Amino acid sequence: MAKWRSNRHQGNRYSSVVLVLSMLLMLTIVLLMLLGLGILSLPIGFDEDYSPIASRIKFKRMRLDVKSEGEGLGKRGDQWTEILSWEPRAFLYHNFLSKEECEYMINLAKPHMTKSTVVDNKTGKSKDSRVRTSSGMFLRRGRDKVIRDIEKRIADFTFIPVENGEGLQVLHYEVGQKYEPHYDYFLDEFNTKNGGQRVATVLMYLSDVEEGGETVFPAAKGNYSSLPGWNERSECAKRPFLKTKNGRCTAFLEHAP
């Protein structure tokens, strides 16, 4: 899994966030207009490709023209997006990466993996924690053409400039490893002084697994209480989740527009 997060630009924090929020507001208005005209429709369930309960819930796919002009490495399949959650915003982008791009990032990261850490809210520094047991590393922003193409594609998808983003973080989870429910935005006063607050996160899945590896969205709103075994599920498992699949990508906002 590769993770990208956007920050306000350090030199122009306030103007950048105003620009980002304005663009998100414009996108929301356009989507609402299309919904009102009946051109697009909101989903009321999940695609069978990433949900085990698709046979019990009707689903309508929302297609958007999301193709990037960047060349990229290898060939990607047909690309389209779906809404995972409207409040808070979360979107799924199919075939965001090619198989070759996934393998390229994995090979770059493998020799440099270390235990993942979390931010200490009191000091702003990294620390070990039982809530996060994966391993990971960061790729320097713009390190080569392949990474630059991917970063440009992320910028096109999110409407957030490349320079407002952090370097890509590649993460690896062994069987039984996890990252418990959390927010990606900063809760301390130290990190916000170094680049600003995080406003969005993009997750890119680099491999397929037979089972496990899901990303759960605990804050997503919806009524799924009629599903079998609902009362036996944990609070986290009662929310929408996304299965890992090579090349797919999900983007979600840290703050509502």
C-alpha cells in the first residue's frame, strides 16, 4: 500500500487551503448539479468487487472522466470512480496504477522498510505504538519520472497541487498486522507549523491478497442494520470497508468542504 497526504504549502499556508477548499466546493456544486439533472446518481450500497454484501444491496455506479495526461509506466485498464461515502467524502478510483507501477514502488521500498510509528501529540515526534504494527518508508517527492507521473496523477484526481503534498509513503502489512481506527490529520501543534494541516489522504493498493487487508471507514454514514449478523459485528466492522486490489486507489478528505 502506498499513501499520499496533502498539506497546505509551508510558505503560503492560508492562501493554499483557501484555494483547495474553493476548488472542492466548486467540484461539490458541479456534482450536485449533475445529480439534480439525473446525469449522475449516488450509490446506496457497495460494488460486489469490494463488498461481501453486494447481493443484498442495490448499487449504482458513478462514472467520471478521471484519466490523467501523464504517460506513466505500463498500461492501465479502464478507469472510473465510485463514491464510497458522501459524508465524509471518500472516493474509489479503479485502475489508478498499472501493475508495473505497483511493482516498481514495491521494489523501491523493500530494502528500506522500518517499523511504522505514530505521532506523539505532546511532542510532535514519532513513537512506537501497539495501534500500528506495520512497516513502511517514505519516497522522496519527485525522486524520478515514474514517481513524478504518479504524483501528477494524484494532483489531477484530487485537484490539489503536487507541491502541497507529502512524499509517498509505502506500507507493508504481514498477517495479523494492523493500523487501528485513526485520523491522518495532526492533533498536535508542532507538525502544523511545518507545512500546515493535512486536508486529504490518497491510498494506493499495490498488491492483491486472498483475504484480509481491508480498509474500514468508521465515520461513513449509512444504515446497514438489516444485514444478517449485524448485532454480532464490532462497531468498526459495521462500517463500509474496501478490499485491497492491485492498482486501485481511494481518496478521502480530512475536513469537510
